[in-house]
Amino acid sequence: METQNMKAVLCTKYGEPEVLKMSEVTKPFPKHNEVCIKIHATAVTMSDIFIRSSDLPLRYKIPMRLVLGIRKPRRAILGLVLAGVVESTGKNCSDFKVGDKVYGITGFGMGCYAEYKCMKENDSTYGCLALMPKNVSFEEAGSLAYGGLLALQYIEHGNIKKGDHVAIYGASSNSGTLAIQLANNFGAHVTAICSSKNHKLVKELGADVVMDYQVQDEIPAGVQFDFVLDAVGNIKTSKLKEACKKALVSDGKYTSIDDGDLKLVAHRLDKIREFTEAGVLKAILDRTYPLDEIVEAHRYVQNGHKKGGVAISVL
Ligand SMILES: NC(=O)c1ccc[n+]([C@@H]2O[C@H](COP(=O)([O-])OP(=O)(O)OC[C@H]3O[C@@H](n4cnc5c(N)ncnc54)[C@H](OP(=O)(O)O)[C@@H]3O)[C@@H](O)[C@H]2O)c1
């Protein structure tokens, strides 16, 4: 069979955003149990920044390098978020058909900074895939796949009941903006913690109370939480984050989105689609860049202050 080429961004060494280079590589062909997706949008997440830069505390850096490659990324095409259209299917595939609009995550399988990606149609350690919500753009779908999977998995730890007091720490992150909406939908009283410039946004998403981690160090006397969700991960912290933990009721629960591994499961993508189509979840997109401006997108996300997601259009 004649091989075809595709555009892709290659990362041949760890380092600053400039290590990412536009290139031409061979277009992948699906195996029997794989679908080939024409990617319309991917995303730059904080995970991509950690993977590309490898700039992490040793306790994270060593296991990460063992998985990704000791001296350079073993898989040169980074990117773990995709939204696109099924272009072809392997002969054993039955869940998706050509033309389906899909969204998903490839995890350490990566490969989404490209025009095409082949992946198993069923859940695996290299990803999960589902039909994308009908009422969103490809860019929004990518943001919902990453932030939504994180938000839904970890908010489930809280077993939220109507009237519970829930704090979302890092409320302006991708998963934070979605976690507010989920907690609100479960009937919680939501305290959203982020810097003041994002207070208007998080209130619009359903926060009842807002706090600024850059200004406040303490939780007001008498305020207690049934559940605290850290939606920015362990590295980003503050005195207020520590104060949140101390403000839990006696059987209250604290969870960070860094506790354990993100589960790559299509059933949660299905749930996110249902919530989105029902108007419960709305994707927040900070910026969208074309694929050939991926270096600028990485610089922006690396600053650590994006709100919601940053999308990459791949058309
Ligand atoms: N468990 C897993 O397997 C797994 C998998 C993937 C990702 N993750 C975690 O998920 C995170 C997701 O990142 P993301 O891309 O959604 O978000 P992000 O880009 O890390 O978050 C950006 C937000 O962080 C806020 N922020 C910055 N410093 C802060 C601080 N000290 N305290 C509170 N908020 C702060 C910023 O708000 P302001 O502008 O208001 O400061 C900004 O809106 C990753 O960093 C990783 O830790 C976990």
C-alpha cells in the first residue's frame, strides 16, 4: 500500500517550548482493532508541559522518564487530547464508524499533535474514545475530554450530596471550571478558590462563594467543608490550600487530582457528553492556536495561569 505523509509536531529532546518542531511524518494506518481519527483539535495541557520540559521534582521526574524515555521522549509526537472524525476503521472495529465525531485522551500513548492518530476503539492504557457532544466545537470537545475526565473522576471521591459544602481549589483550571459545574449540579454549596481576576467567571459557572489564594491565607471562622477538591495538583499550592484541609468537617474528605492515576475510561466520556448536551457542563476555552503556533501555546500554558483549556486547531 502506498504510504502517505501527514503534518505533525515532533519533540526530539526534553527542554523549552522551542524543542517542538513542525514536521512531515508517515500517516499511521489502523490495526484490526484500531480506528484512524482525522484530528480537528488537540489541546495544550499542563501534562504536556511536564512531559515536554521534564522540569519536575525528582519524585515525579524519575518515574516519568522511565515511562516516557530516559534521554528523550520515546514517542516524538506529544499531545494526549484529541477531537476529530473517524476516517477509517480496522476490520475488527464495531463501536465506531467512518464519519463519527469523536473525542478522547491517549494518555502516555500521546500522538495528538498531528493530523491523524490511530488508537484502539476500546479503553486501554493508551487511551479512551467516545462520541463527542453534539453541541460543542472540536476545540471545546478536547477541553471537555481532559478537564472533564479529571473533574468527574475526582469529584466522585466526594460522594457529594445536596447541601454539602464543597471547596474547589484551583477553580479556574481546566478541571476546576468543570468541577464547579458538576458540584453545583449535584446540589452542593460551592466555594471556588482562584485569583480575583477569575472570580466573575467562576461565579457564572455556579460558585456561591469565591476566595483568592493570593490574598487570603485563612478560611473564615465557622466555615467548614464536607469535601475539598484540589483541581490544580500538588505542585501548585498556597497557605489557603493548607487551610482548606484544616477546615474539613470531622468525616470530610480532601482529594487532589494528582492522587492516583487518571482513568482512561469511555464511560466517563459518555457521561460528560450527556452532561454537556443537557446544558450541565460548558467548556471554558482560554485561547485557541493553530498547530503551527504550538510553541507559543506551550509558552502560554507554561506560565501556569490559563483559565480553562487551551486548544490547538489542526485543520
Ligand atoms: N492524576 C493524574 O493522572 C493526572 C493526569 C493529568 C493531569 N493531572 C493534573 O491535572 C493538572 C491539570 O492541569 P490543567 O491543565 O487543568 O490546569 P493548569 O494549567 O495547571 O491550571 C491553571 C490554573 O492554575 C491556577 N493556579 C496557578 N497557581 C496556583 C496556585 N498556587 N494555587 C491555586 N491555583 C493556582 C491558575 O489560576 P490563577 O490564574 O487564578 O492563579 C490557572 O487558572 C496537572 O497539572 C496535573 O497536576 C493529573
